[in-house]
Amino acid sequence: MLEIRQATAADAGLLTAHRKAMFLAMGHADDASIETMSRSFEPWVRRLIGADKYLAWVAEDVGHPVASAGLLILDWPPQPLDPAGEHRGYLFNVFVEQDYRRRGIAKSLVERCMIEARRRSIRVVVLHASNAGAPMYEALGFGATNEMLHVEPAET
């Protein structure tokens, strides 16, 4: 039987491992950048959980963590979609171990994140979906946007 609990700063290593596994599952095979990201992410997520800026939930099967998802609370200026709001949610790090996929676990975790966003009166939540995850997010009411991306080349 699966149980879902809120993550604490003590889960930083687990959340980092799930983030790493998520990128590997999506085909990001650059070992050096994945390892650097992991070393940087763990203290970052620990700090943001402690600051109540990153909220995550973990699904466990008899005490064994099998999935997680998180919501980052961003300071954001008022905008037409939320003219009085000062925050935006960013949903990310949604990961489910291979043997536990297709059971609704990711959906349950995302719903926990959305409940927390509503509790905090955050009206706008954004995410970047993998091809596999997009149908689930669409079923939960997420839609495509006109967002663009620029990544500055790494210095060599």
C-alpha cells in the first residue's frame, strides 16, 4: 500500500536521486553535467525546503520511496492572469520509478502540489512536461504556452 508524505530537508538526497533518474529517463546522457547538477541540486533543495520555498511529496511503498514531485514557490509580479498575485508556482521533479508507473502515482503527487498552490492562493502554476508526462498534465488542466528558452553556452 502506498503512502504519500511531505518531504523534509532530510529528503534532499532522495529528491536529488529522483531528479537525476528523471533526466536519465528522458534521455539526458551527459554524465558530467548530470553529476554536476546533482552535486549542486542537493544543497539547493535542502536550503529551499528549509526556507519553505520548495515543497515536495514522496510516495512510499512500505517505507521504500518510489516517487516524488515538488512545487517551487517563485516571487512573481502581478500579471493579467493573476493581477493581484505576487507568486507563481513551478511544478517540477515529478518522478516515478519504472516498476510503479501507470498507477496514478504521479497524478496523486501533482494533485498534492496543486492543493498546496491553492492553499497559498497561487493561481498560476507552470511546468515543463516530458513527452510521456504531457497527457497527464493536460488532463489536469495544464495547457501549452508561448514560452521560449535561451541557454547561455557554458564557458570552456
